[in-house]
Amino acid sequence: MASELYGNARFFTADRRRWAEALLVVNGRIAYVGDEQTARRLGGDEAEDVDLDGATVLPGFVDGHAHVVGTGEAAVQVDLWGATDVEEIQRRIGEWARAHPDAPVIRAHGWNHGALPGGAPDRLQLDTVVSDRPVFAQAYDFHSIWLNTAALDMVGIDAHTQNPPGGTVHRDAEGHATGYVDETAMHRLVWPVLDAQVSDADRDDALAAALDSYRQTGVTATTEMALDDGDLAAMQRAEREGTLTARIVAHWRVQPTGDPVQNLTQVDKAAGLAAEHRSEWLRIAGIKVMVDGTVDGCTAALGAPYADGSTADPVWSLEELAPVVVAADAAGLQVAMHAIGDEAIRIAIAAVERAIAVNGPAERRHRIEHLEVADPADIERLAALGITASMQPVHADPAIQDNWRAQLGDARIERGYPWPEMSDAGAPLVFGTDSPTSPESPLPNMYVAATRRSALDPAREANLPKYAVPLVDSIEHATRDAAWACRSEDRYGRLAAGLHADFIVLDRDVFNRPLEELLEARVVRTVVGGRTVHLAQDTTDQREHAAAERLLA
């Protein structure tokens, strides 16, 4: 039996006994975590000693909400993150276009509605810098997309294009498409055309890029939240080739069609895929539905109007959503429901109640994603039902909050992203990143969680610091609890006997240093299934920090 004894480190287990001094791994699984003397006795002479030089060890991060292939795809697109005005957006796209004269299509991502006059883009703003090639610029939240005139022509959007249920092709006063397309209109009219331009090799490269980033940043498992056929095929190829270095639990995307039969057909397909894909590396756990949009795009369903007096309908009404949730629940699938606004949250809760009423007692782990504008009474309701609150600290980064707060404009902004209220009410709380809507690196995500300050601009004032979550708890929400939420608590998420040996080694003790060092800390080793999949080439910084920690102790 292959065995390794990891020692000379401080192990944070995220388990009942939070701290340990040694870890024994046998054949890729944890045999013992605790004191070094016992670990040596159990390991015997055969165990290989791995001296971690006083480092800090955590369970591998489990991203509670991500879009894996999309994360890799975004890495090769024009990066618009941090652009504060139209001119900066135009400059970045123009520079990329000049540097890539042979690219037939230009794709960008990361623009924020607050950077645009009135929060709404127009095709002419893109035509100014690129008119001879299609330009598709995805908003940072991936709920809307901005097209130039050539891109509108490419996807076939014109004066006669109808809005699908739950989405809008925005138009000017004369009825011409402005190039701004949101929600299901984007999903149905734009994304299929873009997907057709992507080859299997492109998807494989994107998945490989995401996995490489995961290895370097300490993500050993992830929860895919919008699986489709193309991404699934790429994951299957990687699994067959043995190149998956992060475990993937996925939710199949179910789109509203306006036809109850077609809606349920999608659930049936997800159930069949869940029965087929159940390995330790790739498992389909349930379905994902988008109950509403976003606050930034004024498409989140709210119980009271936006600051400008407008309102937004949900993408799924309760009458449409409930049969889907009932059917998925009956099939043993987990249901993940994107619900940002308080009205959408109420619809999601009511759909789960309907499933319980129809299907009877069962152990369920349904989820609501994001929960940015939540009424205290609804938090109590979802907690009593055992619904998991899946939230993303990076979405509360103060650097991207100005437009969010302006769209609401009232007392609701004083209760934005109320993470502790979820756990205080007794709801399971899970942290993730929603990459590529936000950076996938988990340590900056933990910084925002523990401080409510900005990982993008740390000089900014904290965003409602009363909602900060202590670092120890934040890491548990992003490891142990994220694993539990996808029914993987007996596989990973903790350092505990019998679980996969999935863990990371940091270059410093983040628990005993200023929280700002989370923005500088590096992962120097990532281990998945007992195999080191990432080892920093230069570990000098790690040794220096370890020596400093010993002096401070």
C-alpha cells in the first residue's frame, strides 16, 4: 500500500476536531488525522515522510457555485473587469481587436452596468471601435450580453425577432435592436450561435485552463451550475483521459419553454444523466433553474419596485416552476434555484413546499442560489425547510456595488447579502464564486467573506461589515459545507479518516496573520486523491513565512 505521512504543519480539518498536527494518507484516502505519534505508529516504517516545513494545511476548497468550462473560456477573452466607463471598455476591445486581426469573432466579458450611461449598452458604442467583425461582450454577471451591429446580423436578431419567455431583446424608440440582450433571450438567441462556433478542442482547452487555475488556487472540487451537452462531453473526455484534477458535481440547466411537457422532458433527461454519471470525478446531482435575473440589470424579481419605479417579472412563475421542482424531487434530484430578488426567493421556497406536499417525507437538499435581497421572514421559511443558502462573497465586493445599490435605492441596500442571517436561522450556508462572473480564486473570496471589504480595491470602505463571517467559519462554508450541500460529505470537504486525501498547503498561517494577507497568500501544494497535482516551483516565501510564524508563536 502506498502511504504518506504529512507532518510538521498545522492542519485545519473543518471537522469536529478542527486542528491536527499530522495526516496519514493510504492509497489516496485519509487513514488518520490527529497527533504525530499516533500517525507514525499507524503508518509504520512503510509510510513516506513529507515534511511541510511548518506550513498551514486546509481541506481543498469546494467551489459551491461555478461554471467550469466558462471559467476557462473567459480566460482567453477580452477582460473588461474594472473598466469604469465606456471609453475604457472601447479601449480594451479596440486593443484586443488590433492585436488579433485574424480573429473572426471578438468575445469579451466582465463589463459592469454601472460603467454605462443609464446602465444600458448600445451597439453603436461597439461599432465605433469594431464594425467589421462581430463583437459579443458578456456582462460580468452573465445575465446579459452586448452585441455590435455585425453580431446582431450574425445571430439573426432584427425588427421581427420575438422576445422569448423570461428574456428581452432591448429596442430603441423606433423598434430597432440596441444590441442589449438579456436573460432567456440571450440563452436562446445568442448563446446557441456562439456555441456553434466552439469546437470540442476549444472546450477541452477551456476545461484544461480552468483545471489549471483550480490546481494553482487550491480548488479540489467544484459545483457546476449550468451543465449542457457540450460541457458534459468535455468533462467526459477529461475523465476518460485521467486529466480531471478537480471533482465535479453538476446541475443540468433546465430552461423555461412555455410548454409544461417540454419543461418536464428536460427533468427526465437530467434524471437519466444522473443515473449514468456517478463517478468520484464526475457526478450529476440535479437541475438548475433561473427564477429571476440580477439587480444590476433590473431583472431580479422584487416585491417592491426598483429606484426608477420599474419592476421585473420572474423568469419562472410559481405555476410553471412548481411542476418542475415536484418532478425533480420525485426523481431524487437536487434542485438549485437562482433567486436574487425577494419575490423570486418566495417563488423558490413555495416550489419546494409544493414538492414536499406532493411527494411526502424525504431527506432533501434543495438549494437557493445568491439570495441577495432576502426578507427576514423568508430566511426563516427556507431555514425551516432545510433549503441550503448558496451565496458568493465576491458578489458583495464593494468595488462592484455602486450600481447594485443605486438600482435599489432604499432601505433594502442595508440588508444586502445577509450571510450570517442564513446560518443564524439554521439554514445550511455554502460559499462559492460563481466564476467566471467573479474570479475563481478562493482566498480572495475568503477575504471578502471575513471582512466585507474589497479584494479588487482594498482601500474602499467595507460593505455592511455587520455581515462579515469569521475566517474559520468562512472556510468551513467553502469546504465542508459546500461538500455537504452536493451530498459529498462522505467523500471530501474535510480532513477526516475515510475521505479522499484532497488538501492544500499554504505559504503562511492565514489564521494568525492580518486578514489582508489572504490577498497575498499562495497555495504551494495541491493534493487530490493523495496525488500532488500542483507544487510551487519557488517555496522560499513559504519557508520564510513558516520561520516567522515560529518566531511569533
